[in-house]
Amino acid sequence: MVVQLVYETHSITVDNERGIATGWLPGQLSARGRALAAELGRRRRDDGIDAVFASDLMRAVQTATIAFANSGIPMRLDRRLRECDYGVRNGQPVAKLAPEKRARVDVPWPGGESWRDAVARLADFLVDLKRDRDGCRVLVIAHSAQRFGLRHLIEGVPLEDLVDAPFGWQKGWEYRLE
């Protein structure tokens, strides 16, 4: 059988609007982010979703809670879906981190993890998802590290190419886990 995985990023945060790389800090949705989370719920509630899995970081939890409150769709939080840990650089301006992203594919951020470490967490999550949710359609709400990871693990795109590419937001991405 197969798991149908729908991936959505957490909604827009105050940090996103300020150009801050939140990393493992909690983050808070902005007013625009809360409106977009509600729109996500309207878009996905009747989309055949059997379960929602979200990062346990506050911005993903807020997105999932706003989108699926009172929907009856079970929601699970999973720390393996966290953003890359930028270590001592969590909460710094994106512009300061951007020049180092490629160098951090295999070398951890100071006090944090590498992009490949974050993708390994996702890979472990996907193994469990395939085992436990065969035949289901699930929604994952997470961060850019998981978008990179899905493209790398499922589509075979080199991680080095993904971390440097612009992040083109859209209304979800769909994958088949076989």
C-alpha cells in the first residue's frame, strides 16, 4: 500500500516578517499567519486527511491548532519534525545565516545540528509513518528543513542544492510513500 503525505509549512510568524531565523525557538504566528492558518484549515479539512502530524515548536502547533480545531481529525506532535537547530544562532537574522547554509549541510551549526542531521530526523519519522499509517492520507505541518528533506529523500535532489535555493511557498506539496 501507500501513505499519501501532504506537506504544509507552518504559517507566517512574527520572526518571518522581521527576517529572523527562529530555528528551535518557539516563534509566534503573526496576525497574517493566524489568518493563513485558518485558510489552511478551510482548504484541508475536507481533503480526506486521516491525521495531522506537526512539529512540536509553537509556530507549527499554533498553525495546526487554528487550522484543525474542532475538526475531529487527530493531531499528533512530533519533535522529529522540528526545524534545523541553528544552535547559538537560533533567533539571528536570516541574512546572517544565509551565507553559511551550504557549509552547514554536514557540519553542525555551532551548538546545533547540520541540515543532514535534521533530514535524518525526518527519515526516521517517515519510517514510522509508513509502518503505522499505511493506506492513509496524512498532513505534516513543519518547517523548511522538512521541505528540503522530503525533496532530498523522495525526489533525490541533492541537499546541497536545496539549502541554497529560494524557498518557493505554495499551498502544500503532495508525496507518495511506498
